[in-house]
Amino acid sequence: MKNALFRSAAIAWAFSALIEPTFAGGLAPHRVAYDLFLESNPQMSDLSVNMKGRMVYEFTGNACEGYTVSFRFVLETGDGEGNSAVTDLRNKNFESGDSRSFDFKSQTFVNDVQTQDVNGTAVREGDKVNVKLKLTENTEFTIDKPVMFPTAQLIKTIEAAEKGATVFSDDVYDGSDGGQHVFHTSTVIGSPRATPPDESEKPIGDMRRWPVTVSYFGADAGSDQPPDYSISFDLWENGVSSRMRLDYGDFVLNGKIAHFELLPETPCAESPAAAAPADDKPASEAAPKAEDDSRKAGQENSDAPAAGEKPGK
């Protein structure tokens, strides 16, 4: 069960990067909460017979000054023997508008015990990326090949969808998995949805949306190996995502929008400088809080419960 908890945290991080609305036209600063539930599968191991949770995501910024994402993911996992654990992932990241730098801060807690604390900065220099991590010991390394940061990957996905492209691949550095790995990704884009949106999606707006699946492979994976995990979702023209599906092979989480609100847009020429996450700020301040989200939304239970609370209660 412990491995499942950490994998669910990693896939949540990857999804938080992919749902950034970052293309130049039609930015949609917003706050959204997703209810998470385990997809039924008779082949599934008893190690993950019960999973439920909440993911809360907030996006602000613009193409001139960069984009900031605050994110929180809380998942309760129980096994067939009555054991349970609560994983609480909190992160905040900033990517410059020109995609030359990427800063991130992440903390993971399991049953209120901190298991990971990562601060990182990645700066592009030509085809290389220099990375500095603050872990138990400070770490520095260079990625000696072209890679994309998550915002640039999302821009490419939307542009490809608008042009009718269906498949492309990239090497991506998004700070996940302790900030020490580059993932090879394969993106598949379907035809625009023809069906009307459901009630939870209507507040997003009247615009096109495409089904997208992004598969993540380890850097050394062979061509015949399955992905480490994959993320499927409907990508809307304004960058918002719905109908989430997080597939880690031995378990799958589905996510449905529980609350959505558009945030005020700041015109690029008038926007204040967006700040990267401060190293002296805890991630709990960076990520949207349950209390804050429900107050702002005017609804109860619209966000992730704090670690130790039971999702869905």
C-alpha cells in the first residue's frame, strides 16, 4: 500500500503540471476542485481496494510575467485488512513566460508525517538545463539534452489539437519524483468532443475540448515497455481540464469536477511581476486550503481535506 500512496502522489504532481492553462490566447485563471474515486476493476489487488480523495488546483499569471500554480492533493487509501493511510501532497510552481526557468516546491505527508520536502530551480541555457535541488543535501546536475517544462508542453498540446495533429512525443522535466528525473512522454489527441458538457463542466464555457492522453516513460525505457503511468483528460480551449483519469497500471483514479470558478484576469501589460515560490514559505501556504476554497466558492467541502481528515466527510 505504501508504494501505491507514493505513486498516486507522483501522478497527481504530473497532472498538476499538465492542467496549466498556458497558451497565449484565451488564458483562464481559475480555481477547481476534483473529487477522486477508485475505478472499479475486478482484477485489482486488495492493496488498493478503497481510495478516495480531493484535488484542488489554482492557476494565476500571464504570458508576460509567468504562471503560478498552487496545488493540493489528498488521498485516503485502505486495504482489505482494515489498514488505511492518508497521503497529502502540496506544491507550488512558477514557470517564466518564455519557459526559460521553472521553480517548484513540494511537500508530501503520509498520516501527518512528512516524507518528502523538495525545493528546486531549473534554468535553461541553450539545449541544456541546469537544476538545483534543496533536499537533505543540496544537489546540482545538468540535463544535457533538450527538454520541455510543463507550460511549454501544454502550449504545444493545445496548438497541436487546433491544427488537427494527433500524436507527438517530448522529453519533459516537471520536478516530479523528487526532481531528479526526466520523463519521455507520448501525447495522443482525439477529435474534438461533439457531446454536450455535463453539469459540472458548463461553468467552464462554450468552447472546443479534446480528449488527451499523456503517457510517461522512464528515460531508459525501451520502445516495447509500458508507461510508468498515464493521464487522460478533456482539454478545453481555455486550458481547463475535466474528466480526469489517472492510470498507474495496478490502480486507476477517476476525477470529476466538484467545484469550478474563473478568477479575474490581469491584462499582460498591467500585471504585477509574478513571484516564484519563496523558499521560506511552507507549501501549506502555497496550496489552496480547504477552508479558503470553501469560503471563496461559497460552498462547503469544495476542496481537499487536510491531512488526517477523511476525504468525502
